[in-house]
Amino acid sequence: MQGFIHLLLQLLLWGLLIPLLGLCFIHSLMNMRLLRRLKSMVPVSGELQDVSVLVPARNEEGRIRDCLASLIAQEPPVREIILLDDRSSDGTAAIALELGFQKEPGSRLRIIHGQDLPQEWVGKNWACHQLSLAASPESTHLLFTDADTVHGPACVRSAIAHALSTKADLLSLWPDQITGTWSEKMVIPLGYLLFMAFHPFPLLGLLQQKPERAARWGFTRAQLGALGAANGQFLLFKRSSYEALGGHEFLKNHLVEDIAFGRRVASRTGEGMRLVNADGIDLLKCRMYTGFPELWEGFSKNLRPVFEESHVGFVLFGVVIFSFFLLPFLLLMLKGPLFEAAMIAVLLIMGMRLMLTVRFRTSWLGFITHPFAVILSLLIALNSWRLCQTSGVSWKGRNYSGKTRSLLD
């Protein structure tokens, strides 16, 4: 019996895992090449950037000063910066006022206070919806950016230039992810591994080059939507496209609105809409979480809802993550041919981790502790499933059911 199990494991490694990991390695190389790194551009003297920068904030007094100061310092200045104080109980609003934000309508630096959260709305989506309504009608672009981001002086102008040159309806930047504690250093870099190994940039690029291919190749809107993803820390919309998509109101109860927006834009690739992701680590920084409790709660809120109604998709992805990125390390404990095959798989995994750590400047602790990081991530995913099936997920003092439906019209 033991010999039969060893034979099955060898077949699994040589016949499936090693070839697929090799494909993931090659795919990661292709994606890193396609994910263009934006560089600082020379400002045009006196030019006003035609964009409304919109920042939702709830109890962000520890982060909001750096975020707003970096946006004020954009070169050249943006048309307006609007902060929505989402009923904060701390000093978020006071810091904004200290930096020169005003309550008067039409002010270039403006603070507005959020209204009560309606039923069926997620807090961030409601805040962003209110911000979109407050934005100047003259702005051709809307930039939604999180309160935990810090923007270099050339960030907005470089992003707008790239959005215009690529004809992007939605441009999403992936920032330099700042990590401080052990849990951040272990878990957050895994996002780059999953994004680079699995996201189909090459296919989406081919379809965007000639949108008629979508129909000719038999893609449904749902299949096109599966090609999309975006990062909610920096979402730059062409305003007309944002409105055509229904804005945040259409996604009012979606818990992972950035992925949902990416899917909605990608689902319309056949109609000519363009989703563009770019590497912004030279222009933008973000610290998502500041410790294990916050990280555990934040990812527990997102990991199950990102798969929307698909229980099978969630379970299958968990099986893939376990099989691809953890099982080979467990098989290293065995001897003989299994050890040799497992070692080849481990070398492929660590090769991907190495090049992604260097490219995206992520923590070396995450690289060294890879198998433990995968275990921790799987535990968070199981907790997300548990919460969505029972009491619901929590974030920023609010509770949500976690039941998120697909929103592709």
C-alpha cells in the first residue's frame, strides 16, 4: 500500500505539479515583462491635471496626514482633492483641516462628511459613491485612492499619461507594499506570487489589441470578466467609463470592489473597454495593515467574497494553492525518488519567489518562510469561509454578511 501511495505521488509530481509549476514560472516571467513599471515624467509647467482625487477615510488618523500631504504636493497640482470623512471617531477630520482642507463647496482641497450607511451598502463603496457625486463635473478622470497610500510628486501625472497613452478606461497601479511586522512580511508578498503566476495578462492583451477577437474566439462576458483584476489602492478611471459602468452604486454591496471593477471592465473588452494594470512601486507606497490582528481581519473580509457565489471556485483555488505551493515542501520529508522530484518542484517555487522578491522589493522574510506563509494564508482563507457561513465578516467597526454576488451585467 505504501508503495502504491509513493507511485501516485511520483505521478502527481512528475505528471502534473512539476510541468504546471514550470508553466507558472514562464508565465510569471511573461507577466513581469508585460506589467510595465512606471517612471517619473517631467512636469509640464503651469498645467493643471484634469483629475479629481477622491480619498475615503474612516479612523485613519495614523495615516491620513502623509497621504494628503503627498497628494497636495503633486507636480503639477491636480484639479481637486476631496476627502470623505466616513464618520471617524478619531482625529482624521482635524488633521485634514490642519492641512488646509475646507468644508466649502468648490474648494480645491475639500472635506465632506459621510452620510449614514444605507442598508445593503458596503462602507467603502458608499463613501466612494458620495465622493464621485462631489467631484467636479469638469474633471475627465476620477482617481480613487486609499488613505494608507503615499504618492510621489510625479505619481498622478505619470499615471494619467500612461492611462492616456494606453487608452485605459481603468488604470490600476500596484504600489510598493510596505511591511513592518512578521505577519505582513510573510503574507502580503504572496499576493505577487498568485498575481504573476495566474493572472492572464498575455491573453487579455491580445484581446484588447483587437476587441473583435473576443467574439470570434467565443468568449462570453463572464469568461472575459474572469481575466480582470485591479488594486483598490489606486483606481484611475476615465470618468465617462466610470459612469458607463454604473460607478460604485452598481457594486454597492460587493466586498471586494477593486476586483469587481477589474472584472467589469474586462467583461467589456469585446466592446473596446481597456483595463490596464501597471507597476507603480517607484511612484506609490502603501502599508495595508499594521499588525497581525488587522491583517487577519482584513484578509478574512476579502478571501471568500472575492470568489462571489462560487463555492467550487474557492475550494478549487485552495486546493491549487496547497498542491502547488505547499505540498512539495511536505514531500521533502520523504526519501528516494519522491525527495528528488519534490526538490525540483521546490526549486521552481523558490525561483519564482526569488525573482518576485527582487522585482517588487518585498520582504526577504516572506521568501525564507514561504511554506509557513502559505499555511497562514490558508488558515485565513478557512476563517473567511467560516465567517461568511456564520456571523459575517467585520471591517472598520462594521459587520457584513460576506455573501457577495457576481455583478457582470
